[in-house]
Amino acid sequence: MASSAQRARAIHGARLARRRARAFAVAQRRRAIGSAPRSAGGRSGPVVTDSSRRERLVRIAVGSSALVVGLNLNTVSIAFADMRAHAFKGESLAALGWVLSVYTIFFGALLVPAGRLADRLGRRVVFLWGLVVFSIGSFTAGVGPWLWVVIAGRVIQGIGAAAIVPSSLGLLLDATPPHRRATATAFYSGLASLGGALGPTIGASVVKFASWRWSFLLSPVIAAVSFVFGHASMPRVAADRKAALPDVVGASIIVIMLMSLSLAIVQGRAWGWTSGRVDVAFALAALAVPVFIVRSRRHPSPVLPLRLFSLRSFACANIAAFTFGVSTGAVLFSNVQFLNVVWKRSVFQSGLGLLPLALTAAVVAPFAGRLGARFGERAVAVPGAIVIALGIASYRLLATAEVDYFARWLPGCVLFGAGLALTYPMIAAISVRGVPSHELSVASASNRTALQIGNAVGIAVVIAVLGDPRGPDALVDFRRAWVVMAIGAVITAVAIASVETRRQSSAPLSVNSAY
């Protein structure tokens, strides 16, 4: 009897031990999985059962978003010529230029507010909704039967891109162990650079084998991939309701200022520089500046933190970012127009003609980072801006009505691409020098805002200089535009040279931010 009781107790103990082991294993798995995303109705979405698998899925989601934003920046510049030649023949270059301008205006004005919103609502929420908004804008622009619909779609795209960019890298770093974060950052920057490098070729190919509309309609497909993987893998994080609300009014003032300034510059040639309409537009832009300054001083989380401008490095870097945007923002646009109008190349040939520019930038970028870490950002960025000026000057001096790609065009592409890779990553690194750690993201986003504002102004200035480059004076107009852009690059070099000499130990940002 005793042996039977002992056997029963042993069996019961073994069963109890197995139950405890199973319960412990389940608890361990739940800790590893974390908070799995839930779909509507409370049902579980795709379950991520391993932290490394979650990291891979987050990389796919964030990498796809970086790729689609990078592609969008360059494919539209290539498709612009086809839009003008077929869909909107009766529209002036000034009117069509808003397809490029409004995207950069809204993208730049909303970068910092979108970052603030991500802090308050959670990066995952803002990132996923940014993809949805970006896709809606892309579809609207792609199917728009009238020019104003395409422009409205570009506005929506800019709003979506502003929500995607500040959230994406933070989400990737959150999902990556500390010892692999440098690799994750390189992965993100590499895909964004790849999007910029492939943009001209993909845009030209899409136009050749389909139409300009597909340069917009491809974006929702890539964004959908990013959304699916992001929804499945990105953990829900409690929203920080105590975070400051974004300054929407300040962002609106920037939009009004840039829209008015762009309108005055673009239409000045057609309306007359002394006309009342141009005077009103310039006056509105000028009035917006002090209003924006007062607003920024009073708001707890302004679009541009004016207090940081007391740092010489931050102030000079933002001036340099603005002039860099003015000098480089319209290069793809103007060069595609030159190849198409003056050299009579097809849109496909024009896109391929710009490929060496982007490829050179992608090749030089890794070396630029090492040079910046060794010699300091200023020592790299100043020569880089001068190389940009030389590249643009080579277009002015070498390009003629005679078609000779290798002798008259390729040198400018190589020089400009190399200068691009050497310059903006250093400007971005200088902009965060001496900035308190809790304001690094704001300082970086502010620098990107200054870049986008410069891009918008640069596009407007080049459109004003070119006018309608279809007549016998087209070559003269393009040469004037190149002179304006080269002057902007020289001013960029001067602004960077005003920064105090200091080596920066942290790795500079990637070239992907330049476009």
C-alpha cells in the first residue's frame, strides 16, 4: 500500500512539474513576443514570435518607406517633361512648376510638427497614417484629369511624407538591439540613397513603357508593402499625452510665406515685376516673416526653435542648408528640361543621361563619411560645395546646342554628384553640433526644413529665369539658370566656412537627405 501511495504521489508530482514547466515556457514566449499588433475587432494580426524576426519585418517596413520617398523625389522630375508634352500641353512652365514646388513646401513646413505629433501619439500611429496619406496623395496625382487635381495630390503627398520621415528611423532603432543600430542606420540610409540613385532611371523607364501617371501610381504599391509589414511588426507604444502639441499655426505661416514668395517669383516674368499682383505676393511673404518669429518665440514647441540659433554652428548650418537647397533643388528639373528641349532627347534618354550624377553621389557617400570623421565636417563640406559650383559651372561653360554627351555633359554630372555626397551630410552633422541631447531630433528636422525651403525657392527662381524655354533663346535661359545655381553653391561654401573648426566624432548623416 505504501509503495502504491508513493507511486501515486510521484506521478502527481511529475504531472505538476510538467504543468509548471509548460506555464513557465508560455510566460517566456509572451515576454519575447511583447505586445502583438491587434486588428479591428480585437483579433490578433500577423503574430511575430521572435525578436529577430520582428526586427527583419520592421526593416522591410521602414526600408520600403525610405525607398518610396527617395524614388518619389526624383521620378517626378523626370516625368515632368512627359506631363508637359502630352497631358497638359496648354499649361505654362510656371503653372506646371507647382507640381514640384507644393510637395517641397508642405514636406518642409510639416517635418517638425509631424515629429512632435509622433512624440505625442506614438511613432507607429503617425508612421502608418503617413503611409496612408502618402498613398492617397499619390493615387490622386496619378489619376488627376486636371492640373489642379495633380497639384492637390502632391500637397497630400507632402503631408504624408512629412509624417513618414521623422517616425521611420526612430521605429527602426527601437526595434534594433544597441549593438546593431549602426548597421540599421546604414541600411536605412542606403535604401534612401538607392531610391534617389534609381529615381531617374525608374522614372524614365516608367514614362517610356507606360506614362507619367505611373510615376505616381507605383508609390501606393510600395507603401502598401511598408504598411502591411509595419502593422504586423511594430509594437504599440503608449502615447505620451504630456508631449507638447505641434505648432500647426506656425507651419501654416511657413506654407503661406513660401506659397506667396514662390508665386511672386514664378509669375514675376509673366505679370511684370512691378505689377500690383507681384507686389502683393511679395508683401504677404515679407509680412509672414515677423509673424512667424513672434509665433515661434511664444509657442512651447515651434516649427523652428529660435533659441538654437544662438549656436553659431546651428545657425550657419541652416543658412548653408537653405542655400544648398536653392542651388541644387532644381538641378534635376532644369537638366531634364535642357536635354529634352535643347538637345531634343526623349524623356527616357534624358533620365538615363542623369544617372551618372546619382550613381556618383552613391559611390562617394561612404568615403565622405570617413573623411568627415577624420578631418572634420567643415574641411569636407567647403570643398564639396565648391565642387558643386564647378559642376554647375561646367554645364554653363561646356553645354551648347551641339550634342556631345561625354565631352559636354558627363563632367558636370560627375562633379555635381561628388559634391552632393560631400556637402549635405556634413551640413546635417554640423547642425546638431553642441545641441542638447533632448533637442537633437528637433535640430536635425529643422535643418531638413531649411533644405526643403531652399528647394522650393530654388525651383521657383529657376522657373522664373527659364520662362518658357522652347524658343531660340532657350540655351541662353538655361545658362542663366546655371549661373544662379552656381552662385548659391558658392554662398553655401561661405556659410559653412563661417563655422568654427572642430572635429566631429559621430558619423555624419547619409547623402539620402540631400534629395
